[in-house]
Amino acid sequence: ERLVQGWPGFSMGERRSLALLAPRPLWQLAWKSPDAGVVGNLLLNPKLSLEGLLALIQPPLTPAQAVALPPSPWRDSVVLAMQVLRALDRTLALPEPGLVLGQAAPWIRGLGAEEAIEVAAGITHPALRRIIRSRAGSFLE
């Protein structure tokens, strides 16, 4: 509880160090940090499970989150890729999303044909949907 209350007063270096071993109550604060280093260290936290990470990934994705996620140890998770693409879709629909389509590439590459078809069905951004569908089609050739 003290850490949650003190979070706003911590320096960025303190936040980066703390995110690596942060207890669950701090995960949301670390995830919302504008610094990719803090988010990246949270992704290395040994207490963070895939379910915990999936709960954190909600639209809108921030630039720090979009930068920290691809090099993380979680990058090979298909479930995570689908969640990130759905959140990215909702983020790109905002007037000033702060993200670009290219940030979807590592997540699209991690999908198989069936997963690409499944996730494309729920995507509303036309260009993102086309890119994901083309990934599904590349397995059929």
C-alpha cells in the first residue's frame, strides 16, 4: 500500500527498478507508465503470469506499451498476440492513436492461419484487418 501511494513521487529510475519485482497492486501503475523501460521491466517480473498480463492489456495501448511488448519474453504467445491486436485495433480507431500499423507486424507474424482468421473477424480497422487476413492467406499458398 505504501508503494502504491508513493508511486507518483518515485523517479523514473526507481520505477524501473521497482517494476522488476513489483507486487500485484503496482502492476497497473507500472503498465500505465509513459516509459518503455518501466513497462519492459514489468514484463520481466517473475510474478507476472500470462493471465495477469492479458488482464493489463486493454485499449488504448500507449506507445511505451507498444515498444516494450515485442522484445518481451511473452512475444511467442499466440493468445497474447491476439489480445494485443484487438487492443491495437481499438487504439487505431482513436482520433490521435499515437501508434502506427507497423507496430502490429510482430504480433501478426506470430499467428497461424486459424488464429489470423479468428482475430481478423473481430478487427474493425480496415487496413489492419486486410494485413491480418493476408497473413491467413499466406498459409494457404
